[in-house]
Amino acid sequence: MRRFALALAFCGALVPVSAEALSCAPWSPAQAFERADASARKYSVVVGSFDFDASALPGGASPARRTVVPAGLTGRALSRTGFSAPYSEKLRLEVGCALSWCGGVIPGEPYLVFVEQTGSGPVVELGPCATVVFPNPTPAVERDITRCLTTERCGAN
């Protein structure tokens, strides 16, 4: 009986950690735009797809805290006329993990991406909670983000 109580207490102690690790409040693309726009950092906003070796992404029971993966991003960058500027850059995916939950993207799939422009080149931060990468952007999302840039007003997307 004592062993059962100890095991139950141990399992109960793990539940809040796991639940907390999974509690990512999703951002909308408009929220990401507003945060990027308010930041002292510089960002490019791109609709495109990544090219990289997916086996380089962290995973498994004990992933690294931060993994850097070289990648390419090809697509269209945001300009005052919409996502009309050709974009093709080499960049770094900086993948972070919390416990066994890691950020990630799928090569070849379409994303709306906020690319940080740093002194050492373009970077996309991929944490366990998505904040700068949004899969399968629709034409409506592209229009909303263009409106964020051109009117300086973002609605809830």
C-alpha cells in the first residue's frame, strides 16, 4: 500500500509540470506582427517554404535545449503592396525545447514566417509554442498582415 501511495504522489507531482509545458496560448499572425513591429529588433515577414535536413531537428526523450539548423527560406516577402517581393535567403532555425516538446517546421510546407534580421544573419526562432511561424497561410491572412503594415492597424486574426 505504501508503494502505491508513493507512486501516486510521484505521478501527481509530474502532472502540473506536463500540463504547464503544454499550455501555449496560440498567437495570431496579427499579434505576431504587432509584437515584431513594437520590438527594437528588425523582422522580415515572408510567406514561403523551408528547405533543410529535417533529421537535424531535435526530438526524443531528452532533446537539446537549443539546436541550430541551417536552412533556406524561399517565397514572397511583405511589402507595401502585399507579399510581392521575391525572397530567397539562407538562415538559421534556432530550435528550442521545453521538456520533450520542441519547435519545428516541415520542409516544403507553406508558412507565414517572421524572420529576425540579426548581425550574424537571418534567424527564425522555433520554440515549443509557435510565435513566429504559422502554417498554411491563406490569402485572407496575407491581406490582414498587409493591412497591418499599410494602415498600422491589426485586427484579431
